[in-house]
Amino acid sequence: MHSFSRPLALLAAVAIVPLAGCGTLGLNRTAADTRYVARDVNTLYNAAFQRLQRRQYQQAALIFDEVERQHPYSIWARRAQLMSAFSYYAADDHTKSIESARRFLSIHPGNRDAPYALYLIALNYYEQISDVSRDQGITRQALDALGEVVRRYPGTPYADDARLKIDLVRDHLAGKEMEVGRFYQRRAEWLASTVRFRNVIEQYQTTSHTPEALMRLTESYLALGIPGEARRSAAVLSANYPNTEWYERAYNLIQRHAPNTTPDTPLGSAPTPPPAAATPEPQPEQQPATPQG
């Protein structure tokens, strides 16, 4: 999920500029050389800034760290902390980036750049989101961190970007629930699959996975021998997603396996037929097959 365009644009808000003066570290020296050589703040900061411009992010981060270490009481130490956090982020060293940003917030909680530091923490978690086949612990951390940006700084551009990412993260988490639910279906563990699909419907109902979750829930309830609940799931699909392939599949399942309203199923919960244009009349020799899980 790595994309620097948006973070770099937002970074402009913290007004990054090199210090006045021309003193720099020789660019043929390594960043590690700065650790044990005392330099004035002007020289160190400008050297780090030049490395950043050249996209030598890891080296830039190390030199920004030196600004803070050698000149902790300089007004530029605070800016160097933030720049170190960004440089580590750009170098894909998310752990150190988060540490630097958290240190900045702990020392300067009321600083005008605090929203950016918090956003950078969230961004580091967001960039580590893995595919749905893997553990989603980091994904949940990203969701929490992005939510904190929105709650604490709702009127900032960082909050605007965080809201967009929250929608993507929620969709990702819903996708994980769907993957696990389908896995249980393939193993005919229907009770476990219903739990996963209900999680999608109850916790991530605004995501793109909800229609499929309702159809899969219909399948699972029918397999469990609970046609009334299956009809209710299909009815929700009918009311909210009538023009989707998922509703068409659920409707066909109900017509084959639970066509009559049972005593414990209110008439109002019975699914209505899909629109005629979306469901052409099947020929006798081409009856639709039962959807496979």
C-alpha cells in the first residue's frame, strides 16, 4: 500500500526548509560518520536535508537523529525529530519511524505539528497491512491509529486522508472475515461460517463485502437446517441489494430449498423475485445449478 504522493504533499504543511548557511557534511561520507563527530546544528541539519532530497532516506534519518542528540536544546532539534520520523517512514523502517513520531508527541504534545506526527504513526501501520491470508493485527492497529487522527484533529487535511484510509482498512478487515468464512464453508463447518459472515454484516455493513456475506449466510443457514433464518438473510439482500448477482443466487437457493414460508418466518421477510431483466427465464434443460461455496 506504499504511495508517497499523498504523504509528501501533506508533509509540505510542516514547512521543511534547510537551515541558512552553506556548511554541510561531505556527501562522500557515510551517515554513520556523524555519530561520533561533533558538528554545529547548521552543518548537521543541512547535511540531513540534502540526503533527504537525494532520497537517501536511511542516511538522512541517522543524521537528523544526530541533530537531536548533539543539540537537544536547539529549536531545530524538535524539527529534526519530526524529520527523522518521516525519513524512517520513507526508508520503510516503520518501527523506528513510529518510535520517532511517538517521542516527538511525548515531548511536544501541544506542538502545531502534533497532528502530522500522529498521522505519520497511522500511516506507518497502514503501509504494513498485509494481504487477507495473513494475520490482521497490524490492520487493526492501523484502524485504531487512523481513527485517533480523525477524533483528535477532525478539521485537518490529515483527518481527511485518514477517513479515506479507514474505509479501505474496514473493507480489508471484512475481506479477511469473508476468507475465513468461506474456509469454514468448504469444510462444512456451517456454524463457524455463520459467525464470520454475521461479523461482516454487523461490523462492516458499509463495505463492499456485505452482499456476498448475506448470500453466504443464506447458504450456511440452509445447510444448518434453519430455513427461516436463511429467508431473513435473503430478504435483507432483497431490500438492500436487489440488483446484485448475490441476491439472484440467494433467491434461487430459497426457491429450491425453502420455497414456502414457515410458521416461524414472518411473511414480510420472504425474499421478492429479482428484477426480470436481471434474471431471464431459464430453459427447462438449463436449470441453474446450486451455487458452490
